[in-house]
Amino acid sequence: MRILHFSDVHLPFPEGALRDPAVLHPKRLLALVNFRLRRSDKYAEARQKLDGLCDFLRQEPVDWILYTGDTMNLGLEKEYMEDAEPIARVLEMARKGALAVPGNHDLYAGASLRHYRRRFAKRFPKSDVPEAAVGAKGSPGGFPSVRYMGQEAVAIGINSAVPRFPFWDSSGRLDAAELGALERLLDSPAVARRKWVFVMTHYPFLDTDCLHGLRNTEPFWRLVEGRKNVVLLHGHNHRIYLKQGPGGIPVFCAGSLSKRGAESFWLFEPFAGSLNARRGVWRNARFSLDPVGE
Ligand SMILES: [Fe+2]
Ligand SMILES: [Fe+2]
């Protein structure tokens, strides 16, 4: 079984996206200045990297694809209109199925929830257990979402992205109702008996920074404590890494698929009781896998 996890594509603005009056929202204006000064050139080839991922998947097919969000930049309507399709096409390249959660740049300001529901949620894969989802306040709905991956593994997506007004605040939050639903799922026999339970969200489970990290990690860690089958996946930090959480729970950040010089994804192959994890790297204008242990 092969599972690919990628994140943080940050596709360039579609033609005409910045003519939207919504760009005058103070948070967007400031973010746009910041983007022009510091970021945009690093992600200018994001489309090419996404095409590169498709080429990789044609040569090295995977069974499941997990995506942890940040498809766009400012949550403008044109971005919602144009950007869901290329991501959905990548997710459809999985031989058996996929699961996606939104990032903070996909739920950017107030109207984002509506746009996300209309343009993205409808286009992305549906949960295997729709009745487990709770209608959390400020959430696009539909979470937790579940993808059973054969008899041995399952992926559970929870939302941690919340539209925030102040431009300096890009922190995330886990909703209490969603955490309750996650706990019920983890305790359910169909999940508990599986050897690998991938819990995925956009924000880093270990970063508690109140302006850029996940604000309420404590109830989450209490909930997963002692569960030996849990593996955590996230994005948001644009560098790939593996860390150990409390109790030795592995925490994988996929980094950014498209950040120039740091393009990355993870490829997991559970085998004989261990999880073989390899990094995808961009070399010579194509993605390939780092040799194991490099
Ligand atoms: Fe990001
Ligand atoms: Fe992010």
C-alpha cells in the first residue's frame, strides 16, 4: 500500500483575480504587500510543480493521496473558481481514494467559508463516514472526514483553519465538537482495530505559537495520548520534517509542494508493522524519491 501526502501548493493568482474589490479588505491588502515583497516569486512555478506531481504519480502510482491544504493565497473568488479543479485532478490520480482538509489561505476571510463550501468541498472526495461530521461553528462543515484505506489503515481529516480578521493573526484552532467526534471515531472498533490511523489537519500539531500555530493543542494531545496506532500529518510550515510528539507519536509535516528550493511531499508504505516514509524531492525539473535514510 502506498500513500502520498502533500500540502501548501499556493497556486499563483488566476488572471484577473486581483481586480476583485474584495482585495481591498485590509487583511488582504497587507498580505498582498507582504506577498509581493517576500513570497510570490518562490511559488511562481506552483503549476509546474503540480504538473510534476502528476507526472510522478503516472510513473509511481499510489493507492491513496492525502492533502493538507493551502491551495491558494488570499481566498479571492477567482482563486476559488480556478484552483479547486487542478487539485481535485491530482487527488483523482490515487488508485483507490483521497482525502483533503482546508488550509488557512483557503479559509481566509469571512466569505471564504461560503466559497469553500461551494467551490472546493463539493469537488473534493466525500467522507466514508459522513454521519461522523459535526457542524462546527466557523468550519466549512464535513469534518471529521474519514477515508478507510484497506483493512489496515484509515485517514481522518479534521479542520483547524479559521477565518481571522487581523492580518497579523494566522493561528489555527481545533473545534471542541470536532475533537469530540474525533474521539468517538478513534474509539470506534472500525478505527481502533486498524494498525495505522493517520490523523491529518493543516496546522502543525506541535506548534502552539498564538499568532501562527495551533492555539489549542492540549485537548488534542490528551485525546490521542497512549494510542499506539496514531500517525499525525500536517502542512502550514513550508519545510518537510518528521518530529516525535508526546508518547512518541510520529508527526509528519509535508512542507510545501511548490516552494522553490524546498519542494516536497511524503510517500508512506506501511510494511510488516513499520511505516516506511520517503521524501519526494524536486530535482532536474521533476519529482523523485530520496533514497531511504537520506
Ligand atoms: Fe502555506
Ligand atoms: Fe498555512
